[in-house]
Amino acid sequence: MNNVLEILLVEDNEGDIEMTQRAFQDGKSACNISVVNDGMEALDFLNKRGDYANAPSPQLIFLDLNMPRMDGKQFLDAIKSEAQWKPIPVIMFTSSESPKDIRECYERHASCYVVKPFDGKEFIDAVRRVVDVWNNLGQLPCICSVAHIQKINKK
């Protein structure tokens, strides 16, 4: 795939944001990473509200579990109940190894659950491997606006 992959990173930990961004500094993966700090900001981003009026539409979401205001599970509930966002693959990228958290995220239709490695090199490698699967091996859905979908359906 030669297109730029639009990724939304929903993360409140500055160190993890920096490590995730560092994973793409080598220029091997054509990715644009947008960052928001919690589920509420992520919903504003998806809805193109406020500061996010010109936000790109993400093709892949990396989502932390434990965040202020709206956590990862609440965010999953919100986007997976909306037809326009339901097809976006959501990668849970979190430090929780709790079987309960893992089960509950998959019940909420997470596409993948990855426990963040503590080692910096392993962290970067994990991010790159996930993106490689979704950008080069897997097929991503076309995420279009509702108006665009309605126009296609009328044809």
C-alpha cells in the first residue's frame, strides 16, 4: 500500500505518545499520527468539532484503556454504536494485562488488544508490527463521510 495511513492515537501518557511517534521517525512507514488525550477529545476529533474541524479521518485507532474523562471502554462503546465509525479498526494499546479488561474490550468490538511493552525498543517494535499488519497485510475499510456514503448508495 502506498497511501499515507491516517492513525489516531488516543493516549494521555506523554512518554507513550513520544514512543509511539518515535516508531515512525525512520520514514519506512507512511503514516500520519494525530494525537488526542482522552475519549472525549477523540469524539471531538471524529466529529470534527472545535479545534478538530479540519481533522483527517482516521483509518486506524490506537486506544489506551485508562484515561481521564472518558476511558477506552467508554470510547469503544461510543464509536462502535455509530455506523460511520464502526468499521474503523481499534487497537487497544494499554498496560493492562487483566483478563477482564481484555474480554471487555473484545466484547466492545476492539480489533486487537496489545499490552504495551515496558522496554523502549520492544514498545517501538510492537507499534511498527501492528501498523505493518494493518497497512501492508490487512485490508482497511474506506472511511467516508455519511454524505459520501449516501451519495454512493443512490447510484
